[in-house]
Amino acid sequence: MTKAEGTSPVAILVPGNFNDHAIGRIDKAFKRVRIERADPGLVTDEMRRTVRGIACFGGIDAAMIDALPNLEIIANFGVGYDSVDANHAAKRGVMVTNTPDVLTEEVADTTIGLLINTVRDMYAAEKWLRDGDWVKKGNYRLSRLTLRGRRIGIFGMGRIGLAVARRLEAFGLPIAYHNRRKVEGPAYEYHATLKGLAEAVDTLICIAPGGAATEKAINAEILSALGSNGVLVNIGRGSTVDEAALAAALKNGTIAAAGLDVFADEPNVPQALLDAPNTSLLPHIGSASDHTRRAMADLCVDNLVAWFTERRPLTPVPETINVKARG
């Protein structure tokens, strides 16, 4: 992209490390200002005067927003933006955007892969082969679990949840879900409470957003309701699961297995989950392909370009949908 008319003097703050493709595009269209991390204490007087936009992986709190009086837009790289204080941004007249849709299919693919890996021990079976145990010890043991006959419950029936549901329909599995409200359109069975959903299914897939409303929503009570044949897959946010309760449930047989791509304190994973033989653990790779991350980078920067050339966002988050461009 060539330098867009009228955007060259605009300073965009980029805290910490960022996507290389996004940085390349920001450097062509804007003046990039780098900062080690999103810390108000690192904001200089020049940044206060000149910075009008932020491109980030989240982590922008109220104090950081207040430290930049001329801030107009926060372009978040990722669909989840719970670590951006969007409500405070709205009060300050600051637009917040995210990157929905472009990662939906990739994350849904990862979800299915993680589910199958969890119930069929794919990782352990491959390790058995690579370690030479197939030759030395014979066939790998039969997997205790299977997808056959399972009932799927999805916590968070948004874009990704619907994409996951479509894939699992092809497996011939019944789908139910829990949301804050019923979703118009799909005929999947709706449960008004998460506990009601957990009681009705044996496989719970969490794609819920983070934040106070979902903090440790999947707790000991929910895991108990899921039952001893239960499988939990979390591809949404680590904060939605009480990890101590999950570790206990896996150890004592309250549920059968868990597949996790996200954790409460990334990259730190509780030792109890690492030690559990009935877990499949991934390092937050839901959307981590070159193809999808490039598309996310483009949408992140496209939001900045649209804001400063056309004075409109492409994908505003709900909290800031009514924020108008200044001037």
C-alpha cells in the first residue's frame, strides 16, 4: 500500500512486538511510534502531543487511554478485545476496532482438531510411534474415548461457535448451546443457563469471550454437571475456566478429558494440567497460520487507514459503535 494522502503525519503507537506484515503497512501509511509495552509511564510528551492511534494485541487499559489526550482509535489485532477497556474508550470518544470474520474458519478448524486429538489421543499415539514403541511394544492402546454418540454443547454461539457447529453437524452429532440470549436462525437446542447446557451434553466447547461476566464461568459445579464421560474444549479465553477446579476434576474423574488452547496466565500453564495424562494442550494457536494472521493484520491496518482517510471504522466493537471521528 502506498502512503495514503493525509495519513503520513499521523502517529500510530505500537506497544511491544507486533505482526511484521502489519508493521510494514503501518510504516508505509503512518508514522510508527514504538514503545516497549503499553505502560503510561513510558509515554513521552511528544507521544502525548502526536499519537492519534494505537495498533496492539490488546492490553490497553483506562490509564493508557488517558495518557494519550489526542488518541482517536485503538486497532486491536484479534477478535477478542477483553484486555482493551472499550467502555472507557467510548467515554473518551475513542474508537476501538477488532478483526472478526477473517479468523473464524481457522479457529473453527483448530477447535475440531483439538477435540479429535483430545478424545482419540492423537498426540500420545504419534509419540508412541516416534519413540519407537510401536516396534518395541506393539500397537498403541485403544482410545478410551470417541466422538461417536457424543452430544455437543457450545458456550458462546457467535461467528466461531456457528462455524464449529456446522463442522460438527457433518460428524452427525447433535448440537446445543448457551449464550446470553438465543441466537436467531439456527435450530440448535438453546439452554438459558450454562449449568443446564452442561447437564444436557457430554462435550462442552467454550468459545465465550473473556471479561468479568465469564470469569471462571466453567467451575467445579459446571464440570460436575458435565459428568464422568465429559470432555471440555476451550478455544476462547483462559479466564473462562477455573483451572484449579479443572485440574481437580481431571484427576478425580469428575470429567474424562480436556483440550485447551488458551490459559488464564499465558504462557504459564499450571503444572497440574501439564501433568494430567488426560489433557491435550496447545500454545494458543487457534488462528496461528500465515494465511489467517496476514488477513488479521490487513484488517487491523485497514481500520486505521479507513479511520484517518474516510473518518469511519470498518469493524468497530459494540461498545464504541457510536463514537464519531473528531473534526
